[in-house]
Amino acid sequence: MGERIGFIGIVIEDLAQAAKVNQIISQYQHIVTGRIGVPDHDRSMAVIGLLVRGEDITLGAFTGKLGNVPGVQVKSAMTKKAI
């Protein structure tokens, strides 16, 4: 199967959900190789960018859990070929 590398962009439209998002990221910390977070307290929003490396099933479960959090938008871009 192999691993793929990629980027996951997360927009938290409701900062009340930040704790839930961070909890999920912590559950998948073994596939996160880099992280940047930019809060916008004036608008009660935040953007998180993650660099990830993992197998399709794990990456899909991760993005799926994040996308199921109310008020959170998730987009990902992965390499087409396994590394």
C-alpha cells in the first residue's frame, strides 16, 4: 500500500471547536510532521496547516474525523503515488 505525504488545511470557523480539533490532531500526531496555526481572535476563527505522512486509510480517517466537527472545514492534498 505505502505511505503518501501531503498537506491538510483546517479552517475553524468557531473557536469553541478548537479543543475538539486539537484532540483529534493529538490522536493522529504520529502522522503529523509539521504544523502551523494562525488564530484570528477578532473573528473567532483559526487556520491550521498540517504536513502529514501516512497510509491512505489513516489519512482518510484523520480528515474524516476533522471534517465531522461542526464549524470546521477541511481540505487535503496528497501525493498521487505512494512513497
